[in-house]
Amino acid sequence: MNRYRGRIAGSIATYLVLCLLAVVFLIPFYVLLRNAFMTTPEVTATDWHWLPSALNWENFSSLFDNPERPFGQSLLNSLLIAVITAPLSTLLASMAGYALARIDVPGRAVVLSLIVVTLMIPQAVTFLPTFMVVGSMGGVNTMWGLIAPGLFNAFAVILFRSFYVSFPAEIEEAGRLDGLSYLGVYRRIILPNSITMIASLGALSFIEAWNSFLWPLMIGQDPGSWTVQIALSSFLTSQTVNLPELFAGTVVAILPLVVMFLIAQRHIVQGIAMSGLK
């Protein structure tokens, strides 16, 4: 009986701690929504207000009324980049991971080492040479110039390789006995059994592409090529500070990420657990 009561007390304590942590993590979202419906004097006031005096929906409508800040076009650009980058980069990483795990070719270990080394190079170091290459090919202010450099994901390649190394080789051998090539085995056997990994890494790739800022800032110099992150940064400059619209724009910008996370959170956890990496 005492052991049973101890388990109940432990469960209650665990749930209380989890609820407290949930509240702590939700505080930034509360502040974001609160400020999005406030006026500038209310946001910058020294005294704290839990709720705005009135819901200022004008903060949201004015986001799309300024022709010098094409927020709607920026949302479409970010959505297009993320929708194209996520499936293509995930598919390429899956194919590369399978090749490194199963196809025995000379230099495979060297290629894998080079991919691992790319993870150790700060991304900011590669911006200038990548900009020079893409710019020399006419990629400035173009959609392909925004998308192409993000199609290779070394982290996803390593995760897929770790997953395919632990994949049962007997299943592949059965496919080879039926006359399938490496491409046939990958398309008919490997790919259908990688749905969880593809879904999880695809969701992470979507989030990364949506949140990308430095590369779109360099290559998308025309306002028509801005992404949503660049459009948000234009609300806070050395000349103008528009905090209510900045918070309102942030609320709109994070909605796709919240929906993506709610849909794919189970796949994200399962995919990383199945990769074999702790």
C-alpha cells in the first residue's frame, strides 16, 4: 500500500513539474501574442499589462498594406523555398546515405570523412565563396539562387547512413535475387521503409529553410526576393522601430512552423531514435 501511494505521489509530482515547465516554455508565446495586439505606447510602457486594452487587429492588416515592405510576397517566397527544399534535400540525403552505407565503391570512406568535415566548418565562412559562385551564374535575386545552396544537408546524410547501416541486409539481398539493381532496391524496398526518417528530416529541413536569414539576405537583394525573415527585420532598423507590427508579423511567420511541428513531432522523435544516434 505504501509503495502504491509512493507511486501516485511520484506521478503527481512529475505531472506538476511538467506543467510548470510547459508554462515556462509557453511564456514567450504569450508575450508574443500580447504585444501583437498592443499599440506602441503599450508595448514600450514601463508598467506591465497582462492584456492589451483593446485588440488592435490593424497591426495585422497593416502588414500587407505597405508596398515598400512586401510581406505577403515574402511569405510566399519563404513557403516556396521551404516546400521545394524540404523534399529535394531529404531525397538527395537519403540517396547519398544509402550509397555510403551499402554501395561498396573505392573512396567511400574518404567521401564520408569529407561530409563529416563540412559539419565542422562554420556556415558563415562559406557564404562569400558560395555567393561568388551563385552570383557568377546569375543567381542573385532569383528563386533558384535562394534554393540551390540549401539542397545539400550533411547532417541528414549522416543520419540516413546510420539508419541504412542498421537496415537488415537480408531484405536487400532478396531484392537483388529478384533481379533488382541498386536503384531498384532503393526505390522498391529502402525508400518505403524510410518513411519515418524522411518525414522527420523533411520537417526539420522545412523549419531550417523557413528560418534561413543570412543567405537570403545576401542573395535576395531586391524586395521582391525577400523571405519572411528579412521582411521581419525591416520593422526594426536604425531609422524606424515598429514593435507592434514586428510582433504581429512574427505571429504570422511562426504559424506554419507551429502547424508543421504539431503534425510531425512524433515523426521527428521516432526518426532520430531510429537513426541509431544518441
